[in-house]
Amino acid sequence: MLERVLANWPLKLLALGLAFAIWVSVAGERWILQDLQVPLDLSLAHDLVVSTNAPTTVTVRLRGLESRMRRLDPVPIALRVDLTDATPGDHDLLLSPRDLVGVPGGVEVDFVRPDRLRLQLDRRHKRDLPVEPTFLGRPATGFPVYGTEVTPEVLSVEGPASQVADLEVLRTSPIRLDGRSAPFVARVGIVLDRARVRVTDPRPLEVRVVVDARAAERTLESLPVEVVSAVGSVTVVPETLDVTLSGPPNVLKGLEPSQVRPVVDATGLVARSGPQAVDVRVVFENIPAGERMRILVKSISRKRVLVTVK
């Protein structure tokens, strides 16, 4: 028995010395505390969202040997709460150290703060909403804003049903008009006052703002009245009308009478013994969209004409 104990005694003595040195080193090492901000990961059913302001992180206090804590990698540590079976409404959650993932072995968890969380869950709702530009300032003197063109005109939003349902329009970030005297394009974003609602449409948003010189007027006389959708032969009284337009002088000056047409729609009219009064509308042809936005029909010599179907 003694011979077995003494066998290879130099190696055994060396191993014993190393073990003793490690024990002394560990026994003499300090334990330290470290507070970390770790992500709060809420797992929800696909059709549910959080409708109240909730923290995105929680505070975790960890305890461990100084050498181990200095090598600690906080990246994989997170607090995960499974709410996949939850229903819409208010929920009181208890946050426990048992919900932590990524904590390495040999490290203890002292506490999680906050240890309780109140959340409100709501159905996820999607909706398409029109976009309206927001302006700041005034254009240069004598240069009004004739109109705007938003591209795209409608954007998709997503969020809690209670917050999305009562939205009517989406407002852009402010577009400054100070000193403007010509059309320009502004690239803008959407301003939302509801933190839980987000725009899901990835397309860039542009607003074309038509600024031009103060409007003048021009009257185009004796324009022939055109009848559309007529069944059979028709007569119109009067056969011609005068149309007065308003817009920037340079735009009005370039208009040809053939580009401005007084039109009446005879859809649904049937042959009768007498004439029938029909509203007149003005149709523009072959005018660029940017110029068309600057033209306003001020008046028509007659708003209604008499149409007789034969």
C-alpha cells in the first residue's frame, strides 16, 4: 500500500503544489458586482403589439469572481418574456432572473429592475393614409403657392388598432417656403405623434411645390362647346362660350385656344320635345402637369347650356 502511495511521488507532489496554489489564488480573489443594461425581448403573437410605452431594456446586477467578471461579454445577455399566448388587454408581468439568457456559468444574478411591468396589448392594424405637406414661412413677395403634388400620395402605416383607427392623414416634416420664387421639390419624412405607429412603406417621399408669379387673368372668347357621350344628333345653345382663366402670366400667355375646351356630358339624355339644361366643365389638353396646377378657371360666360337631343 505504501509503495503505491510513494509511486511517482515527484509528479504527485508537483500536482499537489499546483492545486494548492490555485486554491490560494481563487480563495484570495474578490467577488465583485456589476450592473448591466440588457435588452427586454418580448415574444408576442404576430397579430399583437404593445400599445403603451414600455422599456426596451432592464437593469441586471450580476455577481462573480473579479477575473470572470472582467471577461464578461454582455452582448448575448437578454431578458426574454414569452407572451405568444397572451390576449389583448392589460397584463402585469413579473420579471425574474430565470428569464435571463446568456449569463455564463459561475456568474450569479442578484436582481432584475424593474421586477414588475404593466403592459397593454392591442391588435396589430394596418391602414393606408393620404399624405399632406406641412409648410413653414412665406414665398417671396408676389409669388404665391399654386399647388402641391405628393409622391406617393398614400402611405401604409401599422400599429395598435386603437391608435391607427382614428388617424385621418399623415403630415410631412416642415417644408420651408422662405424666399421661394419658382417650383421646387422637397424630400421629406413623416411626422408621427404616436410612438407605437410606424410607416411601413419604404418608398421615398417627395413633395413638388408649385411657386410662381402672382396670377393674372386671360379670357379666351368664343370657344366651341363640345358634347360628349351623346346618342343621336344634338344641338347646343349657345354654341360658343367665353372662359376666363387665372394663373401666372407666362403660363397664360403660352396657351392656345385649342387647349381649352368647354365640354358638356350628354350621358343619360334622351330625346324630348324641348332642350335640357346641362352643366359645363372646362377640359385642358396637352398642358404639362406642372403648368396645369397653376391654371384656375375663374369664370365661364354660362355655367349651363341647353342641349336638345334629336
